[in-house]
Amino acid sequence: MADEPSNGELGRQIGALQAALDARFGELNSRLDKVVSLDVYTIQTTHVEQRLAHLQADIQQVRSERNSLEDAFEQYQRDEAKRREDERQKRLYQAVIPVLLALLSAVIAVWAVVAR
């Protein structure tokens, strides 16, 4: 316990540390003010804002292009499904009609034989 600092001494050390940090930050701020002028900062900030606006416009354009591409793809899928269904019906009719004609001719032949 004798080696540990008292509460008052800790408070003084913390206060001294805060004062040293404040002095260092003040010195750093004064150096930064000398290194980067306000005009350069304003120009740079304006450039960054313009670049961000341009990027946002590009992103919006890409989104709209992607949405139109998705819509076109969905339309293609619907058209392709309709085409497949039409093709399936055509194949069904191509298979059924000859069978019905053969059956009809067989019925007519049987009827002609029976009717004599």
C-alpha cells in the first residue's frame, strides 16, 4: 500500500496528462493549419463531393440497367415458356390427328362391310 499513489496524487497526474495531451493536440492542429490551407481543403472537399455524386449517378445508372436486364430476362423466360407450350401442343396434335384419322377410316371400313 505504501508504494501505491494516493487518490490526490492520481488526480494530479491525470490532470497533468490531460494538460499535456491538450498541448500536444493544440500543437498538432497548428501544424496541420500550416500544412493544409483552407483553400486546398475546400477544393479537395468539393472534388470529393463531385466524385461521390458522379459515382452515385453511375451506381443509379447501373441499377436501372440491371433492372431493365432483369425485366428483359423475365420476359424472355415467359416467352420461352409460351413457345415451349405451343410446341408441345403442336406435337400433341401431330400425334393425335393421324391416330384419329386412322381410327375414323377403320370405323368407316367396318361400317361399309357391315352395311352390305
